[in-house]
Amino acid sequence: MRSRLGQCLRLTVAPAVVLVAVIAGDCAAAPSRDADVLARCAAIPAARYVTGLIGNPDGMQTYYERSRCLQEAAVTLRAPALCNGVRERHSWFFDGSAFSPEACRRLVARQVRHDVAATVNLQPPQRLQSIAVARDGNGRDFDVLVRTTGGDGIGMRLRLFLVTATGTESVAYDEMRAMGSTPEALRLLLRNAAVARALAAQPPGTPLRLRARLEKTMTSDSERAVYSHAPHWPRVSTAETAFDPSRLTWHPDPAR
């Protein structure tokens, strides 16, 4: 298995140095905190260790601190290449075999098996089905009705853009939302001030376009890892409609 992070990380091991470098070309989309974790490991002196942990389970009674850091990072990032930098500490009296290249690779492989098994519970992400606009009941602002298809609704980012005749987008709404798994009908308030600014940027009498974008975001390393084994479901969906603000009236369901 060669994970995305395995492709991103180059680990060079020397007797006293573990150098972790981020390859810019392959890691443009990698979370910056991944590099931060590895930098913290590399900053730990190679010879620093703890020992005499008689209350710990077998194999964890002595270890090099950098090796423990790298092993934990390897499991978190699902990056077995990092195990090359793990060194087992040998002692006459204490067992450090739980922190070794072999133990590290076993832990990474076990975590990947758990990730693959977890995909059976996944659903395709919620997707946009339609959007519609009507005058709000206050007579000034606008209601936007957003309908979705159903699916995984955890960690969804919903954005609305007002789009001028030249294609310029202005953000009218941007929020993370926790959705259920069933189709949803969301009513969002679009302020008149935002519409007025967009209208002022285009020729009079030209309809505005309203574009909705719904994106499934990854909120944790574990979620990213599980989704890396899932079917290739689109994580972003869009829906768009054109409207003339001067002709809109209030309706309890703008989609009708």
C-alpha cells in the first residue's frame, strides 16, 4: 500500500539524524499539520530515551522518544515509510520491542485494515438537487430554498454565491452544516444588501445568477484515511438558478 502521505514524505535515516522533508510537488494538498507533526519528531534528539517503566505493558518499558513520536505519526498518517526511522531501544532489564520498525509496520497495517472495514458503513455524501429564490416575508430580503438528495451529511460546507453577468462571484452565505442522511429542504436568508451590491456590478435589467456549492469536508485524519478506500464519490456538488429580484414575490415554497 502506498498512501497519499507515503508519496508526500521523504524520510532519510542517518546514524544520528532523521530528516523529514515535504516534497512540494506531491504535497500541495496535504494538510500542513502533517508536516508540523513530523517536524516535531525530527526536533527530538535521537539519543533521548525513557526507561524503567515497570508499570507499562511488555514492550513499552523503554524507548527512544523520537521513535515513539515517529511510530505514532506513522499510524496516524497511515505512512509506513516513517517506520524506517523508528529504532528499538535494547536494555538488559526492560523490553522496548513495542517501538521498532517491525512493530510500527504491524500497527500501520492493522489501522489500514480497520479503515477498509469501516468503508462498509459509508454513504455517498449529500448532494445538491435544486435551489430556488423567492421574496422573503419581510418584503425586503430573499429566501433561498436548497434541496438535497440525501446521504452522508456530516461535515458539509454550504456556500451561496451571487454571480454577475461577467461571471464574478460574491459570497452570500458560507457555513459548515451538520445534515442528516435523508433528503433535506433548507431555507436560507439572502440579504437584500448583498443582492443590491451584485446588481450594481452589472448592466441594468440583467438577471442575477445564484450558485450553491455543497462540499463534503474531511474533519479528521481518520475520516480522510477511511474515505481514501471508499468508492470515488464526488465530494462537491453545485446547483444554479437565475432570478430577477424586481419580479420576485413571497411564496411559502420557492421551489414551486
